[in-house]
Amino acid sequence: MKAWLSKKLPSGKILCEACAHACKLDEGEYGICGVRKVEDGELKLLVYGKAAAINVDPIEKKPLFHFLPNTQVFSFGTVGCNFSCAFCQNFEISQYPKERNNHIWGKELPPQIAVEIAKRYQCRSIAYTYNEPIVWFEYSYDTAKLAKEAGLKNVYVTSGYETKKAFSYLKEVIDGMNIDLKAFSDRFYKELCGARLKPVLQAIEEAYKNGIWIEITTLFIPNQNDSEEEMRQIANFIASLDTAIPWHVSGFFPNYKMRNVSPTPPQTLLKAYEIGRAEGLKFVYVGNFNAPEYETTYCPTCNFPVIERRGHIGSEVENHLRDGHCPNCNTFIPGVWS
């Protein structure tokens, strides 16, 4: 399948226009992601229609707390990634091509079938997730377009490396995004992720500017990105866009190439919560903590619990909103509610 988000350069190389790495490739070369390759003078997407992970999840698991709460989302992803995070939770699929001599794997799942399955399981939306969806842009876009026509909403769970050109298409079909803001340090991104900070900040700004509902997630890793100063920088950046953008702070568990690093202490997450609220963020949520009071949505005007979440990843949800408004004081709570 041609990866059409690309163009031929005067040099003869092919420029991939999907993500900020902007790979310039000769015949036979692969992009950093391992799933986009130049063949016969064209950039090809090697994973089109090939899903490596498929599930029906609660939308809260993405995590998205202000997006169709207490509904199911059809979730799928492919192999490959444009990041190489040493702490990746899904490294078995994200790093699969890079660690297996560019081998590609996946079960056949054409866009139309993905939409049909989503509807069969009464899902309200489709999530492009598990690995970085921008590396399989054309596959996700074609699916999202069909989903939109079928009355479903679409969600990207992403590390935030989309180009402006990619957003010019995504804004037509993507309704929500959970974007990882992994740190506020270029060193962290370069050393632990094989990426840079600035393009992530630009992608978050572009998503917001294009009217896509966004929520931000930060995974705090001991002695890497968990200083109070960095927490404050992240909170300030989010607040500079909109204090109503939800911020999910979550804890690290040893994985992949960081199995020798200790899990994140609960007090680190509580400190991030406190800093986020002190910097003006109206909605800060603590994950991996099993404390319902930190996963509940409170009205910023009267503090009424408008959406209560209990159990593992909000498996029990009570939505008290009335057409997106607080039932106690009628304040509108920003989000996608229908």
C-alpha cells in the first residue's frame, strides 16, 4: 500500500511527511519506524490492514476521562514505532520490526472490517493505539474516515510527533487524542525515547488549535523526569493552552530496558497532582494508584463529583452530567459527551 503522506525530493529521495522525524529515504530504505519503506520509487506502508493487537476496552483505559465516559472503544494497533522508549509498555509490538530484522507481522484487519467489528460490539468509538498510530497514518486515516461515516468517533493515543500536514487530514476524522508528554527535557527525549521535545509540544499545540479534544498523560520515572521543577513546567505548558485540558499522571513499573529501575512511589504522583492543581489545571487525575478520589471528575465551580470512577482503570463509572453540565450548579464541564 502506498504511504501517500510523502513526496519525492529533487535529490530522488522520498520524504516521509507523517511524523517529525521527516525521514528522507533512498530505494530499499526503511523509516525510523520500521514500517514505512521505499519500494519501486514509492514510500510503502508495510502494515496496512495488518493489526498486531485488537481489543474492546473501556474508553477510560486510553486514558480519556472527558470523552464519551462509560462507553466501549474498539482498539487496535500494528507493529512499529517512531520512538524507541527504553520504558515502553508495549515493546513487543512497537519495537517488533527493529528487533527482528524488519520483519512485519499482523492479522488481516481491513478498515471496513474494523468498523464492522466496532459496531457489532456496540462501541461508540475506535482508538488507534498500542503502538504509535502516526506511523500507520494511511491505515488509521482510511479506517477513521469509514468510522466517521458510520457514526463512530475516532481517538488517537499518541506520543505526539504528528506533522502539520498530517494534522490537516487528521482534523477531519479524529475527535480525541491522548497525547503523551513524557517529560519536559530534551535530554530525556533524546536519551530514552530517540526523539526530541519540541515537536511533541508543537503537536500538542496543533491538535488543540485544530479543535481536537486532547488529554495529556505523563509517566513519571524515578530520577528521570520526576523533579518538582519538571512537574511544574509540564503543568504550566498545559495551562498555557487551556486549564481545562485533563492531565493524567501515572506511575512507572519496571519494563523493557528499564527493569532495574524502581517503581514510582505513590507520593510522587500525589506531588504531581498537587502541583498541577496549584498551577491552575482544573482536571488532574492519578493513575496506577487505586484511589477513586483522584480519578473522579469534580465540578470546578462547586466541587460536586460529576463523574465518579472506581475499580481498575475506571471499570465502574457513574456519570452524573446532564448534557455535559454539572447537575448541582449547571456549570459546563469541557469534554466530548455525545
